[in-house]
Amino acid sequence: MTAPLALQDYDRLIGALYQGPLEETPFQTFLPLSRELLNAKVISLVLRPPAVGDRGVILNQLRADENHADTPLTVQLADPNDWQIDVYREQFFALDPFINLPAGKVFTLRELLPDAELRASEYYHQYLEPAGVLHILGADIGAPGDFQARLRFSRGPDEPPFTANDKAICALLVPHLERAIAIHARLNRTESERDLFAGAVAQLDVGTILLDEHGRFLKANAPATQILSEKDGLQVTQQQLELATRQRSQELQQIIRRVLASAHRNEAAVVQVLRVPRPSGRADLGLMVRLVPQYEWAEGHSSPAVAIFITDPEQAGAASQQTLTQLFGLTRAEATLATLLTRGLALQEAATELNISPHTARAQLRSIFSKTGVTRQAELIRLLVKSVAVLA
């Protein structure tokens, strides 16, 4: 029988539970702690149940065997491709009798299905028995249309069944787990949206640099990192952005301070722009400095406060050839030519690049004009670089 839950164990468990959404592998600390607390062979947290055509998201943590007894609990998470998880995803989720429970209520499998019936089932013979599992305790969490998750503790046939005390401990965890999974789901959505929008900006070859509330460098996206690595008019030194000359650097710092000061005065968003000459003689960079919108209750420490957007005329975004063929019905050869034109090449230069004659290039360009409905090369480039093809 599992001992009553001590207050310090409960505190440690709840702390690990709310830390779960922030961990690299979600809930990697909570799972082994709770499995050990209930003396279970396996704990499973199903963040997204499997379905036809969807493998779902299942986190398992197993009791260490003799060969891994010294392995820290926090790294004893099962491989998501272990056969027990893999086979369940592919075949046995449809036979599982321990699903669709009333949300938030804790049950044992034997409350729903007597041991004799379970042992006679195909699910037991083909899945539970080979996995060495007989006793299961768990709860379903969430509601249809929001998120649905499952918590399951399992023991082997030679171990005692789960008790009323085990159920009570599990019931203490369920409401907290529901909140923690809701936090996990919201963080996932936010991360996905951020990555989507950041990827779109990067595809447009717009560099982005984020500074904190003191104007110190925090991070940069790929186009900005490339520009900074060249140290051609713009670089980072001791967490501060610097331009080619001391005077220009001071000018940039004044702009950053002006933008930050507007936030403290609750003024309308201030946007400042600046041209940055490059010592190499390449085309000037364009900088736009603006505030990062702050959530009303943001903590403000080392969080993004200023965004600097950088454009490099020599790194204009190029349209995707495949997307151009789908959008405008261009042939592969026409899409290739159009892509080179969006990169700033003249028609003669594009012909040389493609190893075709100027006559062939002009013929392809006329065909592109016809299919896109434009009559001049400048109009064509404007149409293509403003189309979704540059995001592909």
C-alpha cells in the first residue's frame, strides 16, 4: 500500500508539475517523481491521444531496471519510439478499454473491467501481457474542443493492485495537471505563432535584432546574424550595437534611448529610421528602430524592449520557383528566369547565368508577362516580390 502523501513530497511534486511546461522535454521531472511516489512500473502522460492518421504525443517513464539503477530519475524517460508506445499508437489505441473517462475523475481499470474479462481480451493478450502490465490507474483531463490528455499509472501482474489511497493521491494531482497542461498548450501555440511570423520575416530577408530595456543585445534572426558577422558597418561589441564610426554609433544609441524613453512616458509608438553606410562601399543598410509591444503585466527584466529591423538592398528576397509555377502557371524555365530577376539580375545577366541566348530569355520574359498580366519588367518584379512566393 502506498503511504499517505507527505506535505514536502506534495510540494515537490506540484513544483515539478508546474515546471513541466518550461522543460526541454515536457514534464521530465514530474513523471519519474510521481511514478516513484505511486510505486508504479510505468507512468504515461498522453498529451495528444493517438487517432487514425495521427500518432499522438505520449510521454512514458519506466521504473529503472537493474542495469540502469544508478541513472537519475529525471533522465529515465522512455524513448518515444519504444515498441510499447509505437505499437499502441499504430494498433492498440482502438482496443484500449480505459479511455473516454469522465473528465477529472480517477479510476482503476478493474473498476471498469474485471480482471477476468481483461485477461480474456485481445487487448490484454496482444498488448498488456507482452508489456508486463495488468493494473492501471488514471484519469482523463480536459474537454473535447479544448485539449484532451490522459494520465496513466501501470503495475505488473505480480504487483499489488492500486488502492483507494493511490486514487486519492492521483486525484490531488489531476486539477494541477489540468492547469499545467493548459499552460503547456498555450506556450506551444505562442511558440508556433512566433516561429511562423519570425520565419516569414526571415524569408523576406529582413534582419531582426532584439534589445532589452537597457538597449543591450539579446538575439538576432538569421539574416541579421549574417549582417552582424560581416562587421561591415554594423556589429555587436560588449552587448552594444556599434556602427562604423564613433559618431554614428552615438547617433544609433541616442535613437534607441529616445525609443525607450517614449515607452516610459506612455507615448504613442515611436519609430526611428537610419541609413547605415558600409566601409566596404556596398549599398547602405536601412535600419528601423521601434518599441516591442509590452504585455501589461510583463516582468520587464531582460525581455525584448526594442526591435531593430534591417534591410540589405543586396539581399533581396527571391521568389520560390515551385510556388511561381503554381501561382502563375509558369514553366520551370520561366520560373527560374523570374527568380533570377527578383534577385536583382538584369535580363542579360540572367541569360548568362542560365546559359541561354538573350533571344530565348526575351521570349521567356514575354511569356511571363502574358501569364502574369504585366507589361514591364519593373512591374513584374514588384508583383513577384510582393507575392506569397517569397515566403515559400
